[in-house]
Amino acid sequence: MTGVVVIGSQWGDEGKGKIVDWLSSKADVVVRFQGGHNAGHTLVIDGETYKLNLLPSGILRSDKKSIIGNGVVLDLRALISEINGLLERKISISPKNLTISDKASIILPLHQKLDELREINAGKDKIGTTKRGIGPAYEDKVARRSVRVCDLFDKEHLKSKIDNLLNHHNALMRGYNEKEYDATEVTSEIFDLGQEIKIYSKSIIEISREINKPENKILFEGAQGFLLDIDHGSYPFVTSSNTHSSYAAIGSGLNPNRINHVMGITKAYTTRVGSGPFPTEEDNEIGQKLGEIGHEFGTVTNRKRRCGWFDAVLVEQAVQQSGINGIALTKLDVLDTFKTLKVCIGYELNGEKIDFFPSSEFDQANIKPIYEEIEGWNSNTAGCQKLEDLPEKAVNYINRISDLIGTKIDLVSTSPKREDTILLNDVFA
């Protein structure tokens, strides 16, 4: 039995979509286990660009089973739009290759409204959310008032769930001096949308029995990155779910014994979208150059990403805590024209050297990076598909990163294209 978990080892945007798509050629099942349509995975296949937010990246291969797990929060309009968009592009989607856990919680328009109101009223203390209702939907899930997929198909039962939900949300709307919601209107809208996804809905035990076979190779697809984990990330500037590798089993409902490899997708430099600490940020010409070459704009929001040098301290922490067995190093080609590269190997905090990312948001804001300089290769790596095709200095950079973060390199990606991938360790062998 083989189960591979793919997670981001930084603040997201590491290039997980391409790597999951590449790995899915060897898998039988691809499972999304957390997050919502705040995640964005961009894939380039045969010159065609696909942008996925909710659907697992395996959906682009019709012979693979794609599953949206219970740990995902679902915006029904966004999901239906994404499915229809791919159908228009002749991508095959049916209950044969797409299944949705009936325990997945639903994002309602009222969640998005609340998300937006909170960000507006937070002023300079805003988190920098995508305003897509992810946080409020997870709040309702934890508070045990969430509407789930299994609630969508009986209108009377759904109405009782909406009534309970609005006891909370209408009180908030009154506090914000906003119009309150009508339970009948909300119920009708959600019920009608639910009918469109009913054919894909299954219970977790049905899903488990169907795919939990020794011969099946399962790929667990995470969203965002380890540093956005609600418990272990740069709190409070984090997402609202656990991005930790261990959540793959919880967020899919599948047996954790199926997991035997964790791959951390790791960008050859560092980026971040939104607010929060960023020790190696280069808010200057270097950051601008990284952003321009790397086309660093968010897939979901199109917001410009903050850019900086590789932070080995943060990635090593992700490796240690998430049990990462190997990394896929992405966007190496973005560094091709830099004569000198920098890698953060430690921090200085209040005059003392530390080798970890502190928990306190106040300490996080005050740490200063300690850099090691590495000579650049100043030659082209874009499109390389073999390790021996890379310049020696690029290989040196890869090896140094491996040494600093304490794990091996499974893959190296040299462009957004599916085929431009150097395989060093076949995790599905």
C-alpha cells in the first residue's frame, strides 16, 4: 500500500498543483483534504493553463479517482462553476471520477459577507484573508452549527439547520448594522445548488471501502502551506484549517496507515501573500525581480506576492514537524540570472542568535535573518529534465538546501510545464 501526502512547506504558492498533477500519473486516487476555494493550483498541460481552486488536481486525468474530503469547506457556486468550466474545455467529470464526502461543510454567502466585514473593520490589524468565507465556515463547523453536504437533500431538514445557523449570524449582522438574513430564502438557494452536486456525494465509509485496497496508490493533496497552519503557522496570520501532513487522514476520513511518504513542495526562494511576518522579504529591486521572473501573483486573488530569499530555518521546521521525507524543489529557473544568492540559516532576536521561528507574533515581527551567500549559476535551467543538464552551481545550491533543511530532494521543477520535472526519488515505486 502506498499513500503520499503533498503539502506546502512555506506560506503556500509553492507550485503544488503542477507537482500533484505530475505525481497523479502514478496514483490511482487523488484526495483534497483541507482548505476551500481560497487555494489556487495552476497547471500547464500541453500548452493549456488550468486553474483549480476546489477540485483535486487529479481531475485533469479522467482515469484517476478524485475525492473532495470532509476537511474541505465547499462553496457550492464556486464548485459548480469550476466543474462546468472544465466540462466546457472537454475535461471528463462524472461520478466515476469525482466524489465529494457528504461530511464536507458548506460555505454560504453569509460566511463571505462576515469575512469581508471583519477585514474591513480590522483596519491595520487585518489578516489579509481572501474574503471567501473560509474562516467563518470553519468557525461554524467547530461550533457544531455547520451545514454539511449530507444536509442539502432534504429541504425541511435543511431549513431547521439554517434556522439554527441564523440565530448566530443574524445577531452578528445586527451588531454590524447590516440587513438580517431570511431563512426561507437562504434555504431555497442552497437546496437548489445542492441538487447539482448530489450525484457526486458519498459517505466516507463508502469512499473508504471503494478505494482502500492494497493495490491502490493514493495521493493526498494539501492546500496553502505549513506556515499557514492554524496551530503551527505564523499565527494569527494563518489560514483557518490544519495544513499539517497529519491532517491528511483526518480531512479525508481515510486510514492513516495508508500514508507512508510526505513530500514538501518547496520554492527555491520564498513568497507570501497578505499580512504577517516574513523575515527574508526583499521589499526592493531584488524582490521585484523575483516577482517579475516568477510571475508571482496569487491564483485566487491575483494579489502581488511578497518575495524574498530562501529561508532554511522555516523549511527545516516544516520538515521536522510534518515528517517530510523529501521535497520537490520548484521554480529553480527563476534564480537563473542572479549572480549571488542568499539563504537564511538563522535569526537574531534581541541581540541573540536563534535557530527556530518563534511562536510569539511580536518576536516574529522583530527577528532579523542571518544569511549565507551562495554563488549563482547565471545560466539557463528552464526546461531541464535531467540532473546532469543543470549547471554545477545550480546543483550545489540544491544540495546546500538539502543539507540545511535535513531531508532529501525528491523532485526538481524547472518550469510550470508538466514535463519539465527532474525525478530524483520515485515516491510511488
